[in-house]
Amino acid sequence: MAGNDALLFKARTFLDQLEPVKTLHLLEIVLAAEPKNRAALGLRLKTLKILLEQAITGDDNNYEKDYLRRRIAVTKDALQGLPG
């Protein structure tokens, strides 16, 4: 697997297979190379929201929920700062 497009494809595949943590790992690689990659940021936002829903319905871990809410806000800000 090579290139950000391939990593994004695999990240989407992991999310389709209900593997959000694996999805985030790949997205962080893409975003390290391209911090303003709209597709990666959008997929990260979707993935973080899924993880937050799992955290809300799962264990009562306020730290995890707060962390995910903060990462969602940071991702939304990054998306809003992009042109177009």
C-alpha cells in the first residue's frame, strides 16, 4: 500500500468493517503528511463521532467522552478553515 489515496481507501474499508480505531490510525498517517486533506479530515470527523456514540452507550468514561468531543471540535475547526 502506498500513497495517501491508498491509505484513505483502506481507512474507509476499516470503517465499513466497524474498526474505527484502525481507521483513525491510518488517517493520522495521512494527516501527518497532508494536514489539510479534506477527505481525511471528513473521515476522521465521521469516525470520531462513531467512537463518541460508542463511548456514550458503553462505559461511563467521562475522560474518553471529553477527549473525543475535543477531537471532534478540533477536526471541525480544521475543516472550516479550508477553502472551498
